[in-house]
Amino acid sequence: RRKLLALVMLVVCYAECGQSAYAQPWIPPAGSGKIKTTVRFYHSDRLFPKTSFSSSTTPTHSKLSETQFRIDGEQGIGQGWALVYQLRAALLTKSKPKASYSAGGLQDQQIGVSYGLRQRAHFADAITVNAIIPTGRTSTIPQLGTGALAVEPDYEVGVEHNFGSRLAYAGLSVGPRIYVRDGVTQIRASAVVGVGLIRRLTVIGTLFFSKTLASNALAVSTTPNASEFYNILRGGVGLEYAVTKNVRPVIAYQMDLAGQSIHAGSRLVAGVSWRY
């Protein structure tokens, strides 16, 4: 069932409606950009196995809930360059049979620059270098961040094609996230494919994968640096509607499909994107 769901999520897509649209790895012109604000409601009462990466889960007495507010943006700065950022804040609640813990505030922030390599009408690739800034507190239960600076260089590639009035799109982003303090490295990849359904409505689909390489990033129960250990496969489906050319509300559902030694849950996402 989970394998079928993963396949469906890969087939459905994210596609922009109209030739004037842009998204990474297409770099926006200087002075142009996009801002997407979302609120994300996550809940989990199950756990992936501790010793292997698997789709199987078991019930856990530790329930985790998160309400996250997020702003994703890109700003063209000219000469093929763009500023990109991802800003986060959240309220987290971890409930056990005899106790409940809550923490709220800023999480770790992400900011970087992208440079377009080949920027053609139906093909583009780019290199992005991000810095993950440890603004989330680690003294809280549950903790809001890793407490460590990380760098993340990514390679991004995308293609698109018109089938009559419909625009099909496929994209891939892949690269390592390296924590500066101890060299713990995660390999991360995200993929999107798809086609617009009708003139204003777009089906959204996402896949995200992360695998921690370093053995010194131990499980949650054995180290305060637990958030460096992030082995997960997550998929999502949703809808985006073009109210105008530049304003597009979006709603999506995301599910953790496989993982190791972390919570397994689902997330409802609602937001709006604005191009300028």
C-alpha cells in the first residue's frame, strides 16, 4: 500500500500554469521574485524502526504535534543570481501518558544564493548554496533546532513541455547537508513531476528523501544532537489554484512513507504564493 502511494505521489506533480511562471532552477530576473507562506499541521503517534530504514511502524506512547509557520522566498538579484530563503517558527507538543511538554518559537532558518547555469525556455539547471542558521533553541522539550550551523550545496535541474494548453514539468534537487561542528552529513533529494489539470488548477506532488551518513549522529534517545539524525522518505499531494496570474492558494497532504528511528506521521499544509 505504501509503495503504491509513493508511486502515485511521484506521478502527480507540481506544474506552473503559463510561460511567465518561474521556479528553481529557473532564476527570476532582477527585482522579481516569489514568496510562499504556509501553515503546516503535523501529527504523529507511531515510530519507524530504530535499527533499519523501513516503511513499517509501531505505536508509540510519545505523541508529537507541530504547528509550523513557514515563509519560502526567492529574489532575483541580477546576472543570473538569486537570493533564496526559508524562514520557520513553530509550536511543538510532545505528549506522554504521564506528562506533556510544549515549546514554541523560532526554528532553524535557511538562507542561500542560487546561480543559473543553463537557462532555456524548457530546460534549466542551477547551483544553490544554503546556510542553515541555528536559531532554534535546543534547551526546550521538544527542542526547536539542532544548535549547529550547517551548509547545503545543491544541484537543481528542471524540464518542462507543453501538451497543447497543458504544461508538464519535472525537476530534481540533490545535495549534502553538512553540519560544521562535527561533520555529520545528510544526503538529501527532492523530486517533482506533473501537469496542469485545467486552466487555473494544478495538481501538486512532492517526494523528499534524507539519509544520514555519519555514525556519530545517534538515535533520539541517546544524544542531544538527535535532529542531525534524519532518515526519512516523505510524499505529498495537493492542489494549487491560480486566483490571478501572481496569487495562488495551495493546500496539500503529506505523509512519512519510510524512515528510521524517528516519528512517522502526516501533515496538512495550507498557504498562498505571490509572485512580484
